[in-house]
Amino acid sequence: MRFPGGEVLIGYGYDAGAFSGRRCWPRLPPCMLCACKRRQLPRKDEMSAGAGAQIQPSLAAIREAQKFLAQYFAETRLIAGPFLSQRTAKNVYLKLETELPTASFKVRGAFYALAQRMKKEAVREVIASSTGNHGAAVAYAAKEFGIAARIFLPANCNPVKRGRIAALGAALVESGGGDLASAFRLAAEYAKQPGVYFLNDATDLDLPAGPATIACEILEQLPKASAIVVPMGDTALIRGIAAAAKQVAPQVRIIGVQAERAPAYYLSWKQGRVVGTETCDTIADGLATRTPEAENVRDVRALVDDVVLVSEEQMLEAIAILLMEEHVLAEPAGAASTAALLKAGEGCGDFPVLLVSGANIPREVLKRAL
Ligand SMILES: Cc1ncc(COP(=O)(O)O)c(C=O)c1O
């Protein structure tokens, strides 16, 4: 089914039974508008932690991830952003996930999820389908843990990310398609072999506890944080951060950001059902998702306070501001939080934290920004 604006309805029929065993949310109410079997996804105010629901990942899992990751990585810095503060009349802070190995937050989830799986069973090879940053993180974790890695990339992948993966010694498989769908299909087929673990960051149950540790660090570094602004691709990042924040400091607003040219989760969050898009052609390759997972939509809807769309131009302007004024390098996805603050910062309170989630930017994109 097609909607005005080009989005395509790819699925509905949310019966809690369909998700049994994965998450402990209350049963969803049936659609009140008609006699169809569709069940509406609940809104955040209808389904908060207080409604008897178990937020995932649990605080225990997040604390375990924090302890585990501390063996490998130092806390990333939270720095003040004086230019952005002056421009917005707020006290703006930047969380520099770009300081981690492979220059993005992704190592947090890849290390934790891979270690969890290796505790449960022997892993001969770990594979991932990725636009690049998750693939680089998986390759880095595999190298650290002494196992093989194979990364399935879309055609025309960001060359900086591709180079990082190759340098880490992972096998590379480039799919014919320009988005992640065909890379995913190839990976899923390959994963049928014994001993192969497909670390899919859109659906892996252990992984969000990794990025959740970012929120724990922020809340220790700046207890008065009023909001955390988080770019959204497949949403493991925001689901982890929101789960941690809602359990530790529920007053902190969690604001998601998507690219106008890849708005599938924004549309799904807004409409309360899974809405896919036909394309996701954006310079923010880390945010290029067009087929949301129903469970992720439900969790984002339950835990995220607002979602903002930003244009290509707004992300380019944010890259330039971060580099020239705050001396921070960010790729488009990493600058999306800054773009969102500049576009619609009213709901962020006085102490917003912008997640600078990655810095793997091709030279041509940097030149366009400057
Ligand atoms: C730099 C960067 N920021 C944000 C994201 C979004 O993370 P997630 O897919 O977990 O929503 C990605 C995903 O690839 C990314 O590479």
C-alpha cells in the first residue's frame, strides 16, 4: 500500500503473541477504528516503564556491558560546545563517540554481543551486513577475539569505512544492490553454515546493552543533562540509550533524529505501525534504513520522546559547524544530532547532549560541507 509522500506500508497486525518470548510488553489494544485485526502500537504515554513493562535492555545487562567494555575502551569524552551554546542560548555538550576504535560508537555493541554469543556457543566466523560502521566494529571485535569476520556491504559503500574493514583483515563481500537489503540477503544465506554467527545489529537481543552504556557515561559526566539527541538508523543505538536513561534518569528527554531522505523509522514512530520507504538515499549512510523491524518500532515508540527529521543541507552545515567552530570531525550521521538541535532544539531543555556518533567521512562529502 502506498501513502502520500511515497512511503509504503510493509506490515501490520501487531499481536503481542507474535513477539512472545522476546520482550515483556503488555498486550496491545485492538484497533478501535474499524473491525480489522490490526493492533495499534501503543504510544509512549500509554506504555511507559510504569505500566508493568520490562524495559529492555535491563539495567543489570547494561551494567554488565559497562563492566565488560571497560576492559577494552576508555570512557569517551563529553565536551562543552561553546559555539553551539551561544547560538542556541543553551549549555550544549558533545559526546565524542568518534574517539573509539574504528571512529564510531559501534564497537560497544559489537564487542558485547559477540562476547555474549561466544559464551553460549563456539563461533568460527562472525558476519555482518552493514553500510560500514557496524561492519568495521565487527571486524575489529573479531580480530580482538581471534576469530574470522566477513562483512557484506552494499554497492558503492563509503570508501573510508570499506578501507577500515579491509585493513582489519575481514573478508569483504560487496552486493549488487545500492542499499542494505541485498547485502542482508547474501549474509542471511551465508549464515546457514554451522559455526557462523550473523551479528545483525537491527535485531540482535544482546547488542543494545552496548550502546546503552553511552547513556550511563553521559549521566555520570553530566547529571543535569536535560536531553540526549541521538541519530537513528536501525535504532539499536537509540533503543539502548533510551532504555538506560529511562531506568536511571527518566526525566532526561530522548530525541531521535532521522534523515529526511531516509525517514522509515520516523514515519513508523509517528504513525504507530511499520512504514517502509522505497528508497533511503542520503549522505548519512549510517542512517540509511528503509525497512523497519516491528519490534524496534514498538520500542522506539515506547521509549523515545520525539523524533526530528533533518535535510542533507542541514547535516552538511552541522558538519562544518562542528569542524570549524567546535573542532570536532563528524560524518553526516554523526552530525545529524547537531543539525536537529539547530533545527528544532526547543524541546531539549537547558543542557542538551548531542551524540557525535561517527567520524568516517569521505573527502568529497567533507569538501561539500566546507
Ligand atoms: C555514525 C552512525 N551514527 C548513527 C548510526 C545509527 O545507529 P543505529 O543503526 O543503531 O540506529 C549509525 C549506524 O550505522 C552510524 O554509523
